[in-house]
Amino acid sequence: MIVANSFSDDVDYERDTSEFVLESGVVDYYAVLNIDDDADASEVKAAYRSLAKVCHPDISGDDSMNMCILLNEAYTVLSDPEQRSE
């Protein structure tokens, strides 16, 4: 899977979280964090922090709540080696 390494303006991070759901119904956490699937722990953390600053409800309002929840879930899974391997 190839995921762009820069923040995408094509996705509305304030509302549309369906962009990250694959046809199988599984959420693509790499796409949520906008990183490659071989990103190391520091890249995962940096991407999370960068996006959290953009989509946090205190900054973007209540419309970004779903994206913030999904972002936290993606970071939780991808920062844990056991969960990430699943």
C-alpha cells in the first residue's frame, strides 16, 4: 500500500472519516495518519501529533470529533507492535 507522506487537502478531516474505510470494512490506519505501512515508531508519533493539532475539537470545533477519535484509535494501534502486526 502506498500512502502519501504529506497532509492531504483532498479529505475533509473535520467530517469525512469514511475515506479511511477499505472495501473490506477495515479502517486503514496508515491512511488516517497519512504514513507508509513501513513507517517506524517515530514517524507514527510525528504524524499523530501533527494531525492532532489540526483536527482537535478545541481547534477545529465539534465537527472534527469523529476524526479525532479515529486518529487516536489509529495511533493506539500503530504505536503498539502487537496490535500493529494484526
